[in-house]
Amino acid sequence: MMKKLKSKYVEEYVMRSLMILATLLVLVFVASIIWTIFSKGIRSLSWDLVTRLPGKDWNTAPDGGFLNAILGSLMIVLPASVIGAAVSIPVVFYMTMYKRRTSRLSYMARLAYDVLYGIPSIVYGAFAFTIMVMVGMRASVLGGILVTTLLIIPIMIRSGDEIAKTVPDEIVEAAYSLGATKWETLKVVLRQILPGMVTAFLLAVGKAIGDAASVMFTAGFSDQLARSLSDPSATLPLAIFNWITMPDPFPERAYAAALVLTIIVLLLSLTSRIITRRITKNNL
Amino acid sequence: MEDNTAKSVPLIVEHLNLSIEGQPILKDVNLTFPNNKITCIVGPSGCGKSTLLKTLNRLHETTDYLEVEGRVTIDGQDIIQARDTELIELRRRIGLVPQKPCPLPMSIYDNVAYGCRIHGMHRRKKEMSQTVERYLTEVGLWDEVKDRLNAPANRLSIGQQQRLCLARSLAVEPDFILADEATSALDPVSSRTIENLFVKLKEKYSIIMVTHTLPQALRIADYAVFLYLGEVIESGDATEVFNNPKEELTRKYLQGAFS
Ligand SMILES: Nc1ncnc2c1ncn2[C@@H]1O[C@H](COP(=O)(O)OP(=O)(O)OP(=O)(O)O)[C@@H](O)[C@H]1O
Ligand SMILES: [Mg+2]
């Protein structure tokens, strides 16, 4: 009896130590990433870098800033997020309200986005590039928007669906039994899942804005601000990719750009937290 | 809401068969639930009581691989076949209080007001808060929650949630109230409150309740249904069924349950 108790205690002790160890490992990992980016980035980041376009000699010397890349990234990711959400939200709703396994369309949709979710972004980029060549389109903001939308949709649908699945059937039944229509019931369900959906969508946006592979061939590069959808544009992840492989002092700029990108993503997840908290406070 | 015409219309179940994944759950159920009476459905766990109540509200639709045939009519309107537009009104008239209480993700106040809002009842603010207070008082919850009406409903205890769900169903003024073990999580005193409420309510509403507490059934039932493995073994006047059962199975169940 005592022996058994003791071995149980040891077992728990070992497991707990392992969990703490793993957690610490992750924390160290995160801290070192942030430390590297901040310590190297802060040194080279300046007001000029983020507010000025590249100068005339940008490709031979560190001349001017990278406003074109910041704005280019935003110009591509913001519309892509809006279009992505506009497509994903109805799909998530459809699968939530008609989530019966017997619905063949729901089943097919789940299968399709699971496959899409697993496709690496470079493949999206290559696919979009092939199509663009076929229709005679140049690398442009529009191309970037299209491929980023493609990239975002499966992420949004998948995480939205996971969150919608957590809604207990009883809530749906409770609303129905009071005589609520499907649409009214959906609104009740939405109160429950909105915070999670907002978080999931902003995380998808964060993922998209940091992805270099998808925009590499589709958005191209330009040292100017894009004036129309058909102009090519620089993006932050590609700028980092280019500078980091160049001789000093270019890697400095890569760290600065990485810092800007990290700050944008951090801001996004911070916003999602604040929004989530606010919604939860008001509704739940 | 005008509901005085419906008062004299019973709820009729005819040849109801229901199966899930090919497994029969309800077998040829024929019942007429009388008006202004308390009907108690009793039977061992898993015999299909909750499924029957859900079908009366057409909530079985959310279950996969479910097949149902037969008729459930109120006022001559078939609930099983009703079109979506009719269904909304039919569901309002037949309120279901679920076995597992489940507050809507909103405040205590809104939980009670929600049904009224979607049906456009009590549009004036004052009228609505009076309604909320009235039904919360009737189920014996008002004193416990009156200071935190805007708090989220899912923080209430299970017993409180059970009463909240009852108040929510009552607020839309249904003709029939289907209560699935509405007192299962309540202490004896609160249970009595609900029992007394049901006795009072039957002047205006008809009540169909499921209970495992036979003394409770004895106390308040007018009409009784004994369900066993998805079949109605016996139904009729409550005193008859409980004191003088015609069927051997009923007798055995009652003896087992009483001793
Ligand atoms: N969604 C479902 N899928 C498969 N089987 C189900 C489903 N819902 C109910 N059943 C089956 O139907 C039968 C009746 O279930 P029901 O919940 O109606 O029983 P009950 O009489 O209410 O029991 P209890 O007194 O324990 O609440 C059970 O055998 C149950 O396993
Ligand atoms: Mg049950």
C-alpha cells in the first residue's frame, strides 16, 4: 500500500517536472527570439527608416527607409483579411448551423479546407504565379492580395470551425425551443463564439503578414509605393529575406524590419485580446 | 399574445415511431395529453422520456441519422411536418425545459427576456422588466438574483439554472410546458415551490413533466404515462395508474421504485 502510494507520488513528481521543464523551454525560446530581434532591431531602427522610401542608391548602400515595404504589406494583408473574413464567416456559420454529419456539403467543405490548410504557402505562391502567367498578369499588389486571401481562408475557416464546435448543442436547442429562427439562433451562438472568432481571425492575419513565400512571386518588389493594384510592391517579410543575406550593413535593416513586423503582429494579438475581453465582459 | 383559443386543444401523438441510427427508440406511441392537467411521464432511465419530449418540440431535428414517422398535432397542426414559418409559433406554444439546464450566453435578465423579444412581446421596457420579475418570482429565483440581473447566467448554480430555464420557457406564455426532470437538481423546499407552481399553472397551461421522483408524481399528477423501452405500457388517470395499475410491468416498476 505505502509502496504504491510512493510510486504514485514519484510518478506525479516526474510528470510535473517534465511539464514545467517543457514550459520553461518554450518561454526561453520566445524570450530569446524577442531578445534577438529587439536588441538588434532597436539599434538600427530609426524614425527615418519607417517613414521614408528607399533612396536612389538603395541597392548598393543603406539609403532611405522601408516605408514601401511596411505600406506594401499592409496594402496586401488588410484587403486580403477583409475578403478572407467575408468568405470564411458564412462558411463557418453554414457548418455550425448545419453541422449534421449527414450533410454531405459540410463534410466536403471540412475535407477541402483541411487539405488547403496543410498546403505550404510556397505552393500557394507557385500556384498563383502560374495562374498569373497564364492570364498575363504581372507581379502586383492585386496578385499579392489574391494569394494572401487564398492563404488566409483555410486558416480562418478551420479555427472558426473549431471554435464553433465548442458551442454545446444545448444552447442551440434552447434557442430553438423558445421559437427562435435559425438566424436568431445563430446570433445567440455568435455571442458565445465571437471572442474566439476575433482572436482566430487576427491570428490568421498575423500569420499572413509574416509570410514571405506566398508574396515572393506574386507581389514582386518595388522601391516605390504602389499607386494602383497592378503595380508591384515590396513587403516586409521579403525585405527581411533580401537584406539578411546581403553584406554588412544591410542585415541591420533586416533586423529593423523584423522588429517592425514583430511589433505589428504583437499589436494584432494585443488588440484581439482587448477586443475579446471587452466582448466577454459585455455579453457573458 | 392571444392564446385563449388554444386552451381547449389537446396535444395528440399518433403512431409516433422514432429511431436513431436504425435503433428504435420510440415505438408506436399514441397519446393524448389533456389540457389544464399535469401529465407525468415515468419510466426507467433510457426508456425514451427525454426523446419523446424533444419530439413534441421538434428538437429531434438536431440529431444525426434520426428517422421519425407519425403525427404530433396541436390544433390540428402537425408539428413533425410543419413548415419553418409555422414551426416558430408551434415551438412558442410548446415550451421545453431541458433535462440539462442550459442558460443562453447572456445575462440573467436577458435569458428571461430573450423569448419575449424574438416574439415581439412586451415591447415597452417597463412591461418587460415586470414580466421578467414576475416569472423569476414564480419559479422562486427572484430573491436570489434580483441584485445581479445583469450578471452572466452561466455563473448560477445548476439548481438556479434549472429554475431560470423554467422561467425562460414560461415567459413566452406557451400552452404546453414540457418539463424534463425540472426539479432534479433542487433541494426539497425548492422542489415544492416548483410543484406548487405547476399546480397553480395548470389553470392556464397544460404541463407534461418527466420525473424520477415517484412521490412527486403522486402528489401532483392528474394523468400518468408509463413508458418502458420506448413503448407506452400504460396511460390514464394518475390515481388509477399509480394505485391500480392494469399492467404487470407497471406494477413491478412502481413496487421497485417505491420500496
Ligand atoms: N443522440 C442520440 N444518439 C444515439 N442514441 C440516443 C441519442 N439520444 C438518445 N439516444 C438513446 O435513446 C434512448 C432514450 O434516451 P432518452 O434520453 O430519451 O432516455 P430518458 O428516458 O430520458 O432517460 P433518463 O431518465 O436517463 O433521462 C437511450 O437508449 C439513448 O441511448
Ligand atoms: Mg431524460
